[in-house]
Amino acid sequence: MSTENPTIGEALDKYLNSLHKINEVDRRELSNFKRWFGDDTRTSSLRENNVADYGESLSPSDTDYRERAEAIKGFLSHARKEGWLSENLAAKVKIRKARNVSATARQHEVKKVPMTRDGFETMRKELEELKTRRVKVIEDIRRAAADKDLKENAPYHAAREQKSYLDGRIMEIEETLKVANVIDEKQNDGLRVNVGNTVKLKDIESGEEVKYALVSPREVDPFEGKISNSSPMGKAVMGHRQGDTVEVTVPSGRKFHYLIKEISR
């Protein structure tokens, strides 16, 4: 082994042998680090940007995120002390704060978001797809970062931008699903309008009939007749029974009156 410039594989073996005890999470993460950069890659070739990229590839939502990040920082700190690295790359692995789930849950304790079962499942499937795409984008970043000239590296910057979008959308969906109150349409007796119901309305003045499906704000699709329970129409009909007359005030201030002709699931 070259003690001055070992390969990452050699450096990790020596580091592991120097530890009195190592748990399975640390061992697995260090193995991931070795696969990411390559077993035969020299430690001297590690740079700030690719170490930072590896740190960003770790997901703060994982239960063992902090432990995994600390395992990498520990190795990089050891490598600096041994003289295998010319700079402190451990500082480039930023430990991002995960959201306080318990605090978030308390904030939404009385503000659960009603959501249909279909809407919940659609979001859950989107989340799975986004996480799969994130894995591929991380691999794209790793490959693109092999090109040392990052300033003119369009694939690298495109992949980083895509990862930023995916991270934001994943976090948004995860937070939505945490506070979702899935409405069980089967338990709704159909007597009162609720999220998940479809209502047929008759404009008392013109006689025109319209039909809307009441959904959460995150499921709105006007082209499919899905309106939010927090929209003017949604607020007006929520909780009412078939045969009731409701008043809807639109943003312009004009008032309309509708007869609830039918409520269905």
C-alpha cells in the first residue's frame, strides 16, 4: 500500500482496521462511498465538489441519515490526519436538518387535510416514481462529475438542477401525505356533502345544471370537474343535504343560488 496516496479501497481498509468497533450502518455507508468513487481511485483525486455531491445524495428523510453522514465525515477526517488528503473534505459533507416530524404533526393536529382515497394513492405512486428518478439522477451527477471541468459541464449542471426539483417535490408530497385525512367514501351516508362526493346542482335563476366532484385543494382538476372543498362553490355546498338551496358568492361579489339535486360517491 502507498501510505502517502492510497486508493480509496486501501484507505478505507486501513481506517476500518484502526477502529475498535464499527456498526453495520457505518460499514454499509463506507462501502457505498467506495463504490461511488471507485475502489481503485486515489484519495488524492477527491475534490470538494464531488465529496459535496456525495453528501447531497444522502436523504435527510432516512432514519439513519445523520449516522451515515457522520460515518463519511469520520473517514475523511481520518484521511486528512494521515496526510492522504491535502484539505479538510469532511467539512464539505453538510448535515442537513431533517424536518421535525413530531412538531409538524402537532402543528397539523387540528388541521388535517381531507383527501380522497384515489388522490392519496395517486400521490403515493408519484412519490415512489420520484424517488426512483432521484436514484438515477444521483448516478447521472456522479458520472458527469468525473469530468473535471464543471464550469462547462452542461450534463452535470442539468442533473443538479433536476435533483433540486425532485428533492423539493418529494418533500412536498411527503408533508402532504403526513397530514392527509383520507375520507372513506363508503362510510359517508350520502346525506351531507363531503370531500369525495359528487354533487349535481341546479342554478335556480337560469335552470342550468352542473356537476362537480369535491376534492382537496391538492387534487383540483377543473377539466375533470374536480373542485376544491375550499373554493367558493365547495365551501357553499359542504355539509349540506340533497334538496338544500345554497348561496355562492364569487370573487366579483355576485351571488348565485343553487339547488342540490343529487349527492353521490
